[in-house]
Amino acid sequence: MKKESIYILEDRGIIYINGEDAFNYLQNIISNDLNKVSDTQSCFSYLLTPQGKYLFEFIIIKHKSGYFLDFPKYQMDNLYKQLNLYKLRSKIEIINLSNEFVVAALLKENFTEFEKNNKLGITIKFREDAVILDPRCIKLGARIVINLEKLYLSAKKLNLKIANIDEYYQLSHSLGIPGSDTKNFQNKIFGLETNSEELNAIDFKKGCYVGQENTARMKLKEKISRKIYSIQIIEGNINNDDIIKINNTEIGKIINNSKFPYGLFKFKDPNFKVDKILITDKAKIKVIKPFWS
């Protein structure tokens, strides 16, 4: 990211959940601990299947008497349906505010407050709008949830120019953090296989939530043998489910063949190396070392 740039993440949606039961409702279904979220702190979390598989992801931000969920917009219909499924008799409102608010990313250096406190998820106010230090990785900078019209005024106030979001997602990919293109993860791989622990999406000390039992068991017994890693295409073309090999040994498969591709790898296999050239049927690829490695 560039210091003079701000990136409008048009592929992100906003759902607002409020009401007297909002805290308990969310706390009972999400993988992180909602006690971490306040006017000055936000968090990243998953909503898993009962089996512990990846389903939805979002950044949770305190807003007035409720909570914003900042999530991949393609998930809107299914996420909204799933949230209502768990609503039952809870006294809450679930409102789609994607047409009123946008999410934008920018460098944390634009705010002097982050010089004093750079804790992941720390949240400040800029002209009454929430600015969050990304709770997944400090290198992703800050993000602001704001009305679109106000965004342009705020960008002008900060002397920023609207930039191509590919620059932002290229950074995210280089860090090993999937952007908004996670369709091929949904209900196919476990939350722990998507590096949820490394991205601070799971609290292993909180009580029950959807998928908690199997997730805790897999963590305790070290059952996870596969994880996703961002990949670089050296030459050729890849397709989803292409087998990845090294020295004729299967080491993983392509799980996302988008502009910023990912593979699902047997990371405990002694053949797995981030500095080796790997092959698929029609390509040569290389694993990009993630920020936590």
C-alpha cells in the first residue's frame, strides 16, 4: 500500500446487528470472544458449520448499541439467511447496510493514534467513523467503515487519493491472507485449515459456539495436517482441484485459481517447502511464505 492511497473495498458488505440480545446472540455462534469488542477494540471471527468447517468470516466492530459485520459481499445472501436461522426468539435486528456504508483500507501511519497503540484490532474514531487497525495482521494497515459520500470528504481531509484495490489485495496475498474470494473454502475445509488461529479468528478459551467441539478437539489432538498458502504461478495455468506435486509426490491441490491464487497443502509432509518449485498438470508454482512463518 502507498501512503497517499486509500482503497475502496467494494467487494465488502456490512451487516448491522443490534437489539437487547445482540451480544448473547453473537457470542453463542461466533468463533471469537465478543467480550474483546468495544468502542476501542474490534476483532476478526468465523461462523463455522457444526462440524467446524469454514462457512463465513467477518471483522466485528462496535457501532452504537450493536455491531457491524464487515464481510465478503458475495456471502451476503447466505450469511443473512444463516444469521436469521440462529435468531430464533432473540430480540435483535439484522440489517443489511451495504448500500449505506463502505469499507476502505489505508496505511495506519495516517493516524497518529496508532503510533501510541498498535495493538491488533485497536479502534479509534475519525470524524465519528470507526477506524480499525486490522485484527488479522498489522501489515494490512487500517480500515475505515464509513458512508460513501463522507469517504471522499475524509480522503480529502487526509490528502489521500482513491487507488486500485488490486494493490491492497496483492499485499494481502503476499502475506498469506485471503481477501474476499473464499468461495472455494466454504463448507469444504475446516476453519483451522484456513489459518484461523494465525489470523486471530478463534478464541480457544471461550465457551461453546457453533463448531467449537470439533475445532477444540482438532487443536488439542493436533489433527490438522493441511493448510492453505498463497501461491505464485511461475508458468502455465492452474485450475481448481489440480493436484500439486513435488518429485512425483502429491503435496496438495489448488483450492482457489483466482487472480490471487491459493493451494491447500500437506504442510507437515517433509517434502513441503516454501522455497521449492512445485508442479501441477499444466503449471509450475511456488508457495509464498506467509507473515506468520
